[in-house]
Amino acid sequence: MKGVLDVCRIAKVGKDTYYKSFEKADFCELYRGQSLSIIRRSIAPIVNAMVKEAKRGSAQHQKMSLEMIGEYSEQHVVTTETYAERIKRLRGQSSK
């Protein structure tokens, strides 16, 4: 992966020009498109490495693999109660 100085040297621009370019919507759109293209080309090796680790027994990689194919998602149960409900519940517990 190239750093900012490497990119500036290749593009023959200074760091100020590089950073000011990000203030322009067209440049940001182009930059994002190029970045996504690079990521898409790297997906296969990343997925292969993840599957390899999952097969070796890594629970984290197994979970991630299942999440990617939609076979697993964490579910959380959230309960709420108003202050009045809590007081009522606590009073009911203390009278027992």
C-alpha cells in the first residue's frame, strides 16, 4: 500500500495539492471508485484466507464466514421500562 508521499511523488504533486483535492466532489467520487475497484480485486484472496482460518478452527473466522453468507447474525433482546414501571416492580418485590 502506498503512502501519501508515494502517491504525491507518482502524481508529481505536493501534499497540499493532494489534500486540497479531497475538497472537490468530483475528485472524491473518482478516488472512491478507484478504491472500490482495488478492494474488489482483492476480495478473492481475502475470502480464501478467511475460509482457511475458519477451517483451522478459528471461531471468529467461522462466525464471519457465516455472517457473510447470511447464515448467522447476532440477535439482541432489549427490554425497557418506564420509571413508574420500575418503581412498581421494585415495590412488588419488597413486599414479598
